[in-house]
Amino acid sequence: MGALVTLDLPDDSPMFDLPWIITFGPLSDADEWEPVVCGPYERPHALALAEAVVAEEQLMAVVEPLLPAVSADEIRTEIAAAQAAAESEPDGLDEVDLYGDYEETVDEEQDRLTEAERHAQPLTAPSEADLRAGFHRIAAMLTGRDT
């Protein structure tokens, strides 16, 4: 079993409505290969696909929103915000393993789960038809028109 990482967002976050991508990569530093980026998907589809893949493989899947920037200035603003956030982090943070020990993290997560969550079935991967319908909705959202 692999690991799935995503943002912990408040229920009213506008990011839920953005297109989402999945980046699949090695779970450990021992494996060296280029990550595979898939998407865009609607968030529930991205989470279900990522969960279906990491359930059977020793991989890490990162599910994150895709920010559809429409100008170079908008991209520069996002870069500046990321740089400012990095500068405000405490010194030495980049030397720390941000994810910690994977096994330790899994044990801690299991301790926080309720009984129902421990026995919940993994999400079912969406069908090709569901994904194509999602692509259609994303295209309509990004272009501002019905497709």
C-alpha cells in the first residue's frame, strides 16, 4: 500500500471547484524515476483514482488543485506568494524530512481514525465515462462556455 497526500481544506474552500491533478512518484528515496502527472480531474475523481492506484502499489500520490492562471502577471503573483511563504518558514526547515517516517505517520493516522473510518472501503475508481464527463465539465469551466 502506498501513500496519498492532499490538501486539508475548509469545507467552504473555493479550491474544491478547481481542476485537480495527481502526481505519482516513488514512495522512498531508494526508487529513482520521474514522477507521472495526470489530470486535470474533478477533485472526487482525482482522489478516487489516486486511492485506487496507491492501494495496490508502493507509490506516493499527491492530489492538488491546478490553478488556471490566465496571464504572466497572475503567475508572477503566485510565484511571489510561494516565495514569501518559503521565506517566512523557520530556518533549517528545508533540511527536515517534511513527511517524517512513513510507517510512523501511518501508525499515528490509524490512532486518530474512528472505528467506522478504520473499516471503510476504499473509494471506487471512476469509470472512463465518468472521467470523460468530468473532463467536459472542466473544459466548460475553463473556457467559460458550455461544451
